[in-house]
Amino acid sequence: MRPLELRHRTWLALLVGLTGVVSGLVLPFAPVVTQTTSLVWPAPGQPTVSTTALVVPYRPQQLTVSLPCSALRGPGTVLDTGGLSVTGDNDGAKLVLDGRDVQLPVPDPTAADCRARIEAADAGTSVIQADGRVTYLAGQPAPRVFGMRTDLDPAAAAGLSVSAVITGPFATTPTTLKTVLVAVQVLSAVAALVLLGTIRLPRFRRPRWHRLWLIDLAVIATFCAWAVIGPLAVDDGWATMIARNVAATGDPGNYYRWWNAAEVPFAFSQHLLAPLTEISIAPLWMRVPSTVLAVATWFVLTRGVLGAALPALATTARMRLLAALCLLAAWLPFDLGTRPEAFVAVGLTTALAIAWRARGPAALGGLALVCALTVPVSPTGVLVVAPIVVFAGRLRAAARRGARSWRNRVAVAALVCGVGAVALTVIFADQTWDALVTATDWHRTFGPSLPWYDEPTRYRYLLQHDQQGSFAKRTPILVVAALVPLVVVLTLRGRERADAAARRLALVVVLMLVLFATGPSKWSYHLGAGAGVVAAFLTVTVVALARRARTADRRQAGVAVAGAALLAGAVALAFAGPNAWWLPALYDVPWAWAPIRPAGVPLDSPLLWAAVLAAGTLTALWSVRRRATTVVALTPVVLTLVAFGTMLAVLIGSFAAAPLRRSAGSLAVANLHRIASTRVCGVADDIEVLPDGDVLTATEPSRGSASFAVGAGYAPGAPPPDGPGSRDVWGSWTTGPQATGALVTPWFALPALSSNGVVALSVSGRTTDGNELALEFGRSSETGARTLGTRTPVDRPAVDEEPSHPLWRSIGVDAADVPPSADLVRIRAVDGRTDEQGWLAFTGPRLRSTVPLTAFLAANGPVLISWPQSFLFPCVHNIAAVSGGLAQTPRTVVESPRPWFLDDRDPAIGGTFAGITVFPTLAEIPSRVIGHPEIDWGSIRVTDAIARDAYARTTTRSTQGGFGHRGRPAER
């Protein structure tokens, strides 16, 4: 007799299931310990000097400002927070608030007692004067706070103070009650799995050698090799930095944007990655989870899905090889790195295998657990619905098989729901309902948040000529799109097991693609979440089409020809995409910006693929004794295999060749060094910073020429940056960019250079294509200067530079390239262009030195690494922390290659570090890849101007419920 048929066990099952469900439903509303941060400026015992203070969100819950008379009488800015401005002089003080451009009067500083206090909260703002009068603005929330800047000296500013209170719904910890609820829910889920029969003691059998293991080893080796040489995923840095900040501070926020909102309810993968960052943040180490998930998907696909779909063929070598080809083609372009798609892919594939093989309630428990652990990973976790819908009949039968009475069925349903409630535990173990509502509001407001009917945007991205539309990403998706209608038509009336399996998988794929529309963003890389299902469909479809071809008639052969034509177009469209990947400076792959044409072969031409198929068909008909209809019907199978084989050969081959083409700055080489423990700082080992040194002195007064002006000649509104070297300036923008001419500057005295020295200058305009700029070195003598040689510095104009807003950049010549006896240097410039960029401006020469990037960042923290780059610097531990509603002001910012991705400081999308664009200034320090100054690897910028975070900070904790304490609505 089955366990659930016993009456007392039925009631036990109901109790266990309902306990799991109820405890899970209560979790979002259970009390938590919240954190309140208080900020006081100036810090006790410290002078009143300007400082940054990056409040996140930008408006604190409460703000109190004390304005003494001495401050109001001082001329200029008394206080500026970025949202509140108080200016004072003897004629009267004025206060300006942001938001509604409101102006409120502040007491006349000539009065006997002109003290004032400003009190602001979410409900409104008050100005309280010394005589008791109050001016109140209802609905005017606390102003934005990015810092506290004053023009007053510390003596005049004595008594001026600011205090702020910052709270939020995300930085919480569970109370004892909530911890008990989590334990009850988890134990209930485990008990439910036991009662359902899902958890059983495994039977260990002695393994026997089988040649199929060679295929397994080859696939695992490929995944491991890909972890070393493969490209970055778009959000590797983003996800890694969130995990790092969670591990370092306990704050679960987004770190870069959305006002540091937590990713609730889709933060599971980040919490899984956080402990790994405490061991190492090396790129190769952070790729271990996705590589393990790839291997897991392989075993689930071959043993689970294919074992259920085609049990008679699943253990054959040909089937395994076909599955390997299809999974590698679907997985490698999408699922390497820290993005959540790899987690969803293994969950979705496992759900498909369980649903297909379901025989009783035990399978339902396993399926519920898989879904509960997949959905909290990402919005794409909803894809697990696809196999559940397709195999709903089988799952219903499985539920009935273990429960013959209605009581048993209710008990089974309760147990399954109790297991499914694990999703609530994963989401709300350390978060609340308020956090979910607030995070959803902020994400929806700041975006991207596209409705379901904008799903075509995803495929527009897939067909772009950038990293989202890479040929390798296009290939599996476009081939699937071409094969789905073909397999449906050819197997619609087929009764073989392969036909039925292909139809079912086609339906799963279609539903999966439909469910993608529920996601709020439409990036093409989300398609990697379906890699396992795509591989299963492709494998079974190839088998089904091959088996149908054995008995194909003319109609089926005609359909196959039409399908092959459609497939040829899809493959050609796929290879029309470039071999483009995120941060291409990390790998020198061929065809990075063009269609794939190895040795000039136009793989992007459908006529080529049609010709190959025609030639192959004629050859097969001539040499193989098979019916013509069979050979013709096999053309879609052959084209699919050739397309995937070619794609993998180009993809893996190009990344294997990339470090051989250029090793400096290569991610693959950095990973190999990590394995060998020779260099452990990743790409930073190949980058050096070049801080400025002394300005060289001219041996005679500066002189210009007919076309180059002295101290002028640059684009209007774009003067050279302040700093070393800007003392001497020449430029050919005199009457306009159309002027031409030449200039030779006076000689400058050149001291002896150290081995890491550089002779540098700043330039604007263009130095090539008709224009020229070179450094000429000489040796002084009694008879005059003797020329020793000329060197042309490598110039790298910014790719996002607009002709109307030209940028200055620093170029130079290394000491190793300077003639050994040179003690003089001068600049030769030619302006030979007449287009809108046909001008050239430059400064006098100066000295620079080279410093390894890792050493520079270690001495100039805290460091903000832009999200595209933050996966690449494992030796940078002094990151700018974000916690408790405050972000540390970075001393150094590591920018991505141009165009810069400034999400972290864009207030329109809730950039966490928006304040660094308000008060401090960012000055670029030249940097380069060693031996390859032409590569735009990124840039280094440092903040200056005012003090950073010169305030006192305290944290208090209190207990409150998980409902009724929402954060403020998002603002745009």
C-alpha cells in the first residue's frame, strides 16, 4: 500500500504541506531589523569645510540645516547640497530648493538675531526663523544631497551644520521570528519531499568504463577551455560588483543604478555568487559556477531529456555527438560568466526532463523544487512554465497515480505547494514585501521596462551589427526559427517516437519564446536561458528528420527542399553578423566588425549555402545507393550540422587565435597566468598609468607661424585642460578649421630620462590623414642644436568625439625610443586638412612617468570601477562601498572604453554615484596597454576639488514589520 493511501499519513501530508505554504506566505510580512543611518556635518571636532556626501536615494528621509548669523552675513554660497542652496550677503539671504524651483526667504542677516533652521522630510519643508516664524511648504520633500559645499572659511562657517537621516527597505536582517519561519518552511519542504518519495537514499553502483565517457570528457574539456578563452558577458562586471558589495557590506542593492535598489525578487544568483567573491574575484574563478552549470546541463540533457525523448538512441555515440554539437552551439555564445541565464538554463532543462519522465508524485515534488529555485533567479525563470504546460497531462496523471482518493489528491497538492513555497523563502528570507514593492516601482520607473508587445525589440537587437547580434548568437536562434515549421509539417502525422518527441519539443520552444515577452527588458542575451531546451529540440529534430527521410515521398522531399531553402537563408543571415563581443579590446578576434568570410568565402550568402547543398545532393545521388527522395529529404539535416560545425569552428578558433594575435591586454592570457600563478591581477598587469611630471622649459621665447597661433588656435569653447603642459599652446584654428600650414616650435631643454620616463604633450584635433605631429630630438652644442631624430607619438582619438566638441588627449614618446644623448626636444606640426576636423592644436612638452595600474589603484582608493570593467581587476579590493543609504566618494574612477558608460552617475536612471558629477571634478590621467598604446582599453580619472566624505556617520537598528514601510516613489 502506498504511503499516502494511509489515512493518518494523508492528514500528516496535509499538515506538512499547509505548514510549508503558510510559513512561506507569512515570510514577506514578518518583522525584520532595519538600519537607519545618521549623517552629521561637520564631524564633531572638525572644521566646517566643503565635502561630498553621496546619499542614495538622493533625498534623505529627514534633513535639518542650522544657519547661524555669521554664515548668512558672509558673501557667496553659504551652503549648497546639490538640491538646497543658501546664499547670503549684507543685503539679504536667499534659499533655493530644487524640484519646483521654489524660493523661500531667509532672515535678513543685518537683524540682531538672524539664525534660521531648515527642517525637511517627505511630507514637506519648513524654514524656522529665530523669532519663531515658520514658512512651510507642504509636499516639498527633503532636497537632494550630493555634498555640502560652502564658500565660507571655517571661522565664518562656525555653527553651520547639516544632519540627515537615511532609511530604506532593503538593508534589513531577519529577526528571530523570521529565522524560525524560514527554518519551519525549509523543514516542511524537506518533509514534503520525503512524503512524496522525491528524496530517496541513492544506490551506489560501481562505475564501469564506457567509451561514451570520452564524449562526456570532451564536452567538459570544451566548457573548461571556454572558461579560459571565452568572451565577457555584458553584465559580468555588474553582477560581480553586486555580489562583492553584498559580501563586503551586507547591502543587497544594485550598486550602480536604480537608487541602489535590491534586485528582489530576482536576486538568488547574486546571493549564490557573493560567498565566492570572498575567496577570489579573479575572472576565471567567477566563471566556475557557469562552467559547472554547463556540465550539469549536459548531463541533464543527455541522461534526462534525451533519455526520455529517445530512450533507444540516447546511449549511442552518434546521439551523444549530435547532442554535444547542439549544446555547444547553443551554450557557448550566451552562458559563460556571472549573468543569471546559465542558472535558468539548467533549471529549465531539469524541469523539462522531470516533466517528461514524471511517473508519480515524487516527480511533482522534484519539479516544484526546481521551479522554486529557478524563478527567483531572473525574470526569465518564468520559462519553466513552458514544459509544465506541454506535459500538463502527464503531470496530472502522475499526481493521480499516487493518490486514488480525493483526500490523497488534496494531500499531494498540499505537499507540492509546500515545496513550491521554497521560492518565497529564497526571495523573502532577508527581504520584505515593502522591499519588493519599492524595488519594482524603482525598476519600472527608471527602466528599461518594456511591455510584452515590444518583444520584437529582442530580435531587432539580435540582428544588430554589434555584440548583441554576434553571428554565434544568431546561429542557434535563427536555425531553430527555420526548423520549427519544417519539423511540424514533416512530423505532423508521424507516429514514430522521434516524431512525437520533436513535436513536443517544438511546442516547448514556441511557448518558451512566447514567455520571453513577459520580461521587462528585451536584450538578446536573455535567449541563453533556453540553451538546454534549444539543444534538446535541435538534437531530436535532426534525428526525427533523418528518420523521416528514409521513407520520404515526393511531397516530403519537396517540403524538405523548401525547408532547406529557408534554413540556408537563416544560416546566411546568421553569418552576416560580426564576430563582435563585449569589450572587444580584450581579444583580437578576426571579423570583429564584419560578416564572417574566412579566406574570402562569403558565409553570409544564401546562394553559397544553396550551392553547397546542391553539390552535396548531386554527389550523394551519384555515389550513394539511396532513393533520390531520401537524399533530398536529408538536406535540412546536413545543412544544420554543417552550419553548427562551421559556427563552432569559427567561434572557438577565433578565440583560440586571439591571444596569439595579441597577448597584451588579453583576457585569455590573464586567465592562463592565473592558472600558472605567475601574474594574478588580470588585465591590470598589462596596463600602466602615466601621471604628469615637470613641464619642460623653452630655450627661447615661443613663436608662431602664419597658420599656427601662440596661446590660441584651438576650437572655440574647448581650451586645453589645466595642468602640466598647458603653459605653452599652439593651434591652427585661426580663421577656422580650413586653414593650413606648418610650425616648428622652439627647442625645449630635456633632462635625462629614467627608464620609465615619457616625453608627453596634449593634442586636440587630428594628427593624421593630412595632418602631422612629431617630436624632434636634438643635442645641444657650442655651434647650436644638432638634430638626432624624429619620433611620431601614437595618437588615439576618442571614438565618441564630436567635431563641434573636440577633446584633448595626451600622447608621448617613451624613454626607450628617445635618442640616448638627446637633451633637447621640439615639436613639428603640419595642418594639411581643410575639412571640419582640418586643424591641430597642441601644448608644450612635459615629462611623465609610468606606474603599474594595480599599484596606482592601491594607492588612490577608494576606486569606482565602471560596470563594463569591474570583472577584470581582481587585485582591486578598495572599492567604493555602498551601504546604509550612503556611497563612498571614489578617489579614482576606472572608465570603460569610449563611449563611456555612465549609468553609475546618471540621475535619470538613479545612478548611485550621481553626486560625483555635481561637486568633484574628474580629471583623466593617461594610461595604456603596455606595448599597444593604440588600444582603447579604458581610462583612469581621479576626483579632486573638495574633501571626500568629511562627515560623521552613525548607524542604529530597530525592528519593524515587513509591510507598511515602503520607500519613497521613484522620480524622474
